Amino acid sequence: MDKLPIRDDGLDDLAQILAEMLGVSKADAVRLALRNEIERQRSTPTIDDQIAALREKVKSYGYKSPRIVPPSRKR
């Protein structure tokens, strides 16, 4: 596996700030930040999951159908 030779002063500054906040090395701070972001991305519900949850919520309101029925044209 290739090493990660990043030469970016901004990234180094961010890694240093996080390392100081956590009391760890810069490498450990970057590792932790990457792991946390990967976990956050994996735990974010997909759009299909979000739609399914909304459908279940609508059902709990007691509607007979989750379809949206347009209003009649009569006024």
C-alpha cells in the first residue's frame, strides 16, 4: 500500500490543532479524524432509508394512503 505523502501546510495546521486538543500525535489525530468521518458517512441514512422512515411516519398519522391526493378543482 502506498504511503500518504501530503505536503500541505493547512492540513498540517489542522492536524496539529486536533492533536493538541486530543493530547495525541498528529498521525493519531489524522487517523482518528478519518475513522470518525468514515463512520459518520456509513451511519448516514440513504435517501431510500429516509423515504421509508417518512412513509412510516405518515402511516402513524392515521392516513389511509401515503399517496398525496390533489385537491378538487371546485371552489
